[in-house]
Amino acid sequence: RRSIFSNSVLGFDELIWWLGEVAAKVSMESSGGYERGVRHALEAVGFSVQVHNPRRVRRLAQGLGLAAKTDALDARVLARASAICPAAPSRSLEREELAEISRTIAHLTKERSDHLKRLAPSWVSQGVRDTLKDLVVSLSKAISELESLYNKLVQEGDLRLRHHLALSVPCVGPKLARVLTSELPEDLSKWTIRQLASYAGLAPKDDASGRRVGPSRIGAGNTHLKAALYMPALTATQTQSWAKELYVKLRAKGKAHQQAIVAVMRRLLTICLAVLKRGSAWKPEPQQA
């Protein structure tokens, strides 16, 4: 049966009535946050909801030989996906709100950086310069307010300990702690370190078939996590002995700068994950005699 419902509270109520009283499993694709309202509405009345990566669903359709794309076909593929494909990690309302604030901070910070770059050349006209300066001031104020709101919410919520533990790791500042808190999956005990590294897009994936052995590559993963780890990893190569040694070792083997930094990023993430999964603050390893 095919029906169309609006993405609104009224539409959610109509969908729930249409589905019936018996709680069932519902599968849907993620759509940049637009699926959050209906997911929460369905879960509130007892439905089990799985949210799938649309890219994976599309590849499954192609693997099943379905070249066309219609709503009816998508529904059939989603039904198959619910049985054989892992769903995206679920998020609590608290984590969704924190992630939304964190991502908005990152977006506004990039926008401010872009405006500052446009201010750098001396030939920029005074009128444009004044406008850009006003935008930079306005963005800085908005970023500061969002950071204060984030800190307030995280201190009052269930993720307070995760945020505190993340800050205990050397080279992890407020930005990376914020991203680790809001972007990592809810229950870390269900994930291995390697799975989480892959989730962050930092685990090399083999590319071999028969006698052909191609270079390992990393996937996209959670781009917010990956971006937040880059600068702390660079700092670690200057201040942490383990990072210096790893970077120099890989460069000596002929690895490019970016490849070596990605390895440092992964090691830094591994250290953070060990602290978070253990549930106690970071402590330096004892010096060997």
C-alpha cells in the first residue's frame, strides 16, 4: 500500500494511524536530519525504527538488479535492507541536540574563516571590508553563544562523563572533546576499536583480488570526527613522543605527509576510545627503568 504523509506532527499522527496499532519494524533512509521527527514519533508509540544510509540502500538495489528508482522500489529495498544491512547508530534526543549544536559551530567557524581569508588581500574595497568585519564579529558572537549552550547542556546531561574523560587526553581540546562527545555512537561497549576507527573513516580498507594487491584506502566515515582529529594530530607530532616516533617512522618508509598524519589521527582516536571505553581519565604510562 502506498500513501504520502507530510513531514509534520499531523503527518506523523496520520502515519501511525495508517500503520495500525500493532507495533512493527519501520525502515527509513537518513535524509540530513529530516527523518528525525517521524522517527521519534514512531518510537514514542512503540515502533522499532531502523535508519539506513541511503548510499548503502542504493547499492543494495543495484546488487539486486534494480536499475530503476521509484518510491515503490525503494520501499521494497528498504524492507530487504532491514533484514540484512546494519542500521545507522541510533541517537538519543540529547546526543542529537548536542550534535546539531556542534555541527553548527563547525559550520559557522568555517564561514568565519572564509570571511577572514577574503579580508586578507590589501585590494579589498573598504565597503566590502567593513561588511566582512561586521559578519566576522556577528559570527564570533554566535559561535561563543553556541559553545556556552553546548557546555551547559553537556554538563547537565548523561554525556557529561564522556566529555570530561575526553578532555583528560593530551592534545584533546574543547573542540575535539565536543565532537567526540556528540559524534561517537551512544554505546561504545558494542563497538570494537577497529570498528570505531572505520566509523571515523580512519581504518584502511584492503583492495586485493587474486594476485592483484592494490593500496589500502580509507573511507569517508564520519567527516566531522575526521576533521576534528586533524589539528590535534598535528599538535601531537610536536608535543607527544609516540606521535613523533610514529610520524617519523612512516615518513622514513616513504609514506606521504598526509598518510603519516592519518596514522597519527587514528592512534590518537584509539587512545581517546580506550579512555572512554574504560571509563576513567587518561594517565601517563609508567616509565620503564
